[in-house]
Amino acid sequence: MTDKKEKYPSTFTVDNFSSTAKLADNEYKIPVGSVDTLNEKEYDPYEHRNVEHPNTFSGALMHLLKSSLGTGILAIPSAVKAAGIIIGVIGTVLIGILCAHTIHLLIFASQKICKTAKVPMLGFSETAHAVFKYGPSKFQPLANFARIFVDVALLLTYYAGCAVYVVFICENIQDLVNYYHPSVKDWAIQYYMLMLLVPLAICCQVRELKHLVPFSIIANTTMIIAFGITLYYMFAGIGDIDIEDRKLFNDVSLIPLFFSTVLFAMEGIGTMLPIENSMVKQQFLGCPGVLNIAMSAVVTLYTVIGLFGYLRFGDALEANVIANLPDEEIPAQIAKMCIAVAVFFTFMLQFYVPCDITWRKISSKIPEKFHNIGQIILRIILVIFIVAIGAAVPKLDAIISLVGSIFFSTLGLFIPVVIDTILNLGDTGDFGVMKWRLWKNILVSILAWFALFSGSYYAIDGLIND
């Protein structure tokens, strides 16, 4: 083995233990069950993690909150409007539980396969590859396909998601500028995207998750301020609302739109393994663990924002509830600026995932002495590409629904339950009494395909007809 350690926490070359793994290329040589390993204690991945900048419990919690608290939360009231109060509130809680469950399945599978393969950490695509590789023989030929599929899905998901962030930031800045300078109302949103390009390209040069913690702290702080002001406006006028004007149930055809919007808002599965891999203690899962604490806070906040946002503004709700706040009042202006700042600093965390994948694919083709300048150039090019996507399709609500229905239904729901199913088939085949875990996985798969097809149809229809 070499002594070289890669910078990225999802791709390490590990030395000084019996098995060898070249994670970036997914090549394994595992002497499991050999004479040399029979008397060894169970392999603990955390004991072998050599992370240059490890994340603490609080740092991981900040990152996880930011990965699930983005632009989507402000679209939750419009999602509740689409579904009605009953379906909206209950559905938001159930989708939150479902997202937490599938994240748990992915993290558990990664940790378990790390013990089998005797490697300290695996990324999302590497976990999919390894689960198939060590699964039943009939699934082993699909290992490379699983890795490529997850990588491609992650790239498409997070490039599209980052484009949503760009649109959201610029919409809020545009509203403020138009209020104070009516003479520039004719400026297209694309002008603001061009101005945003330079600061984004500079901030996206930060390469380590550990160094992004201050960004997450800033983002969380400004997001809390924005939420507080938004809640103030929600509760301030809610006493004058006639509850009979609000729908308990809405048109059933709008449920796919609700489902995909909430799924986009809550799901952050692509950042979960990088965050967990940056920790050197087992604190991510369990109770209390980083995942359970963060998702409990996320689900509670989403439910409150969604319910009271719809109760307060009703059918007048915009794609994001911030747009319903009065432009002429200072607190509303502060809220819009805070949310723009929060999303700006969240962008770097979301950008980490596709940039990491892209760099791993091309780094071997670049001489090592040019790696630093290569990363700088790559990050600038990727930011330009993302901003170009946002400029081409600046319809926030339709993009949110489309990204949620196509990408997060696949990555956040379908792939984790497939991984869990293959892992159990290849391990002991223990799916519980009457194979309830298998039936549960099948049900989640059906929900994922329902969200993909129906949500995509309504989102594309909205893009075409609006």
C-alpha cells in the first residue's frame, strides 16, 4: 500500500491493515474468512479513519441541517396549498420520516459493507458498487452499473439543485433592488445571475467540509432570522383569516406536485455520506444521533412553516412564501436579504457533492503537479455551468417540482431501498417476520416511481404552459 492520502473524505487510500482497497477505482482485495483474519476482532471503520479535517458532532449537525434546510422550505406552504391542510400536514410529517428512514438505510449499508470490505469509508456510489459486488452472485455483474448510475444521478441532482439556489438568490435580490430602484425593473433576472457568478466562483474554491462549517453557521443563523420574521408575518394576520376559506383537502391530481415539492425540500441524501465520512466517532446514527436530531428539527420546522404559511396567505401564496411578504416593510426586506445570504452560503455545501465526483473522474488524467490549478479551473467552470442552467430555466416552482420528482425520488427513495434489499439478500436474507422489511422496501419503491412519473408530468406541464 502507498502512504498517500487523498483530500476527499469519501475516497481514501488506506494503509496498515490486512485488506487493500483502491476506492476511487472500486477495486477490492478482501481476504475475508482467511486464516489471517479468523481470529481478528470485528473491523471497526472508525478506528481506521485518517481524516485530515474531521467533523465534530456539532459541525456535522450544522452541515446536515443545511443540507435539508434550503430553498425548498419556503415552497412548503404552496405545497400544502396544493394538497390541502389535512394531506399537507400529515404528508409532510410522513415524508420527513420516510426521508430519515432511507438515509438511515444508506448509512447503515455503508457502515456494514465497510466492515465486510475492511475499508474505513465509502461514498454513495462506492457503497452501491460494494453492496452489489458482495451480494448474491446473480447481482454481482451489476456492480459497475450501480456505481455509474449513482454517480450520474448525483451529478444531475446537485447541478440542478444548485441551479435552483441561483434562481432563488437572484429572485430575492431582484425584488429588493426593484423596490429601491424602480428604474431597473426592466432588468432580467439573468443580469443578477451574472453579478452573482464572481462571488460564487470565489467561495466555491473551499474544498474541505470542515472548512465549510463557518459557512453553514452563517447560513443557519441568517435562515433562522428569516424564518423568525416570516413566522411573525404569518401569525400577525392569522387572526383575521376565515378558516372556511382554507381547504382541508384539495384536488387529488395535485398530490404528486405536493409530494415532489416536499421531497425536494427535505431530501439531502447526496451530502449524508460525505458528512458521515468526515466524522471519526460513531455519532451519526443512533439516539441521540446527528441524523435523528437534525431530521426531527427539520420535520417540525417544515410542518409549522407549511401549515401557517397556507393558513395566513391562502390561495394567494407564491412559489416561495417570502414573496408574499410586503416589499415596503423593513422586516420583510431583511427577511429576503437574510434568506438570500443563507442560500448563498448553503450553495457551497451542495456544490461539494458534484464537484467531488467530477474531480475524482478527471484527476487521474491530470499530472499531480497541476492538481491545484486544475481544481481551481474546474470549480470555476462548474459554477459557470450551474449559473447557465439557472439562466436558461428561471421558473423556480417548476424546477423545484421537476428536480424533486425525477432526481430525489430516485436518489433519496429508490436507490437506498434497493441497496438495503441487496444487502439483506447477500447477508443472511433476514427481512424480519413475514419478510416485512422486503414488503416495506417494495412499497417505498412504488412511491418513488409514483413521484418520478406523476411529479415529472405535472412539472413539465407547468414549464410548458405557464
